[in-house]
Amino acid sequence: MTMETRIDLMQNAFGAKLAKRLYAVHTLVQPALPHSLQNLVMLRASQINGCGNCIDIHSKEAAAAGETATRLNLVAGWRHSTVFTEEERAALALTEEATRIADASEGVSDETWARAAKYYDEDQLIALVTLIAMINATNRMAVTLNQLGGSYEPGLMQAVAGS
């Protein structure tokens, strides 16, 4: 089975406009949350959704920003590792429940929400929920359009968004 991209968003004028607007939402979220946390959240949601393109982007962006290989390699198993702070664990738990919302009848549990609210104020919670929603939308677009991972170079998203 040959995997080929169905539509390259950045080569399609409408797709490029849409991608830039999705990235613009991310730029609104950026000041509210630590950059390292954003990368972990986007990486974890992308792992859950099986989005090779987004896993490629967010793991490489995180590494370029100084994230350690140990932490990147343990994101999928964060519950069974010692390298994440309690604040990061709360955000990763929220990410998982919000990403797997269809898998749980209650969606995000009150316990998970309370844990996140212990570490993040309302603006940060809004930013976190928005970040999770946007990466899930991006994952679904990339998987549906068969955007393939493996060739991303750090900084490319910022360069494309600025053009």
C-alpha cells in the first residue's frame, strides 16, 4: 500500500489560508502557557490520534526548543514515568480525556478538571482547552488528508505562518 498525501494544504491556496488561521489561534494561546507544556500537549494528542505529521512536527519543535529526548520518549507513558511535573501531568490527563472524549460517557471527568484547575488559572485553562481542541482538529485534518510525517524541519511552521 503506497501512502501518498491526498491534498497538500500548503500547496493549495485555500488550504494554506486555513492552515495559517489555525496557526493564528495557536499564537493567541502561546503567551498563556509554557512553551514546553504546549509541545507536550500537542505531542500527546497527536500520538493518541495517530497523526504522524503532527508527531513529527511537535517532537522536533520540542527538541529544538530544548526538550530532552527522555521526556519526549516518555510522553506516551507519562503516567509511568518520573520526568513530568504535577502541573504537566494535570495537563496531560486533561489532554487525554479531551482527546478521547468519545471514548468516555462523561467526557472530561470532574477529577481531571479539578486537578488541572489546581495548577492553572481560568485564562490558562481556556488556553489549554483551546490548544487541545485545535491540535485535535489539526490531527483530524492531517490524518484525513494523509499528511505524512518524517520530513519536517524545526521552524518551518513559523516560517509558513508568517508568509
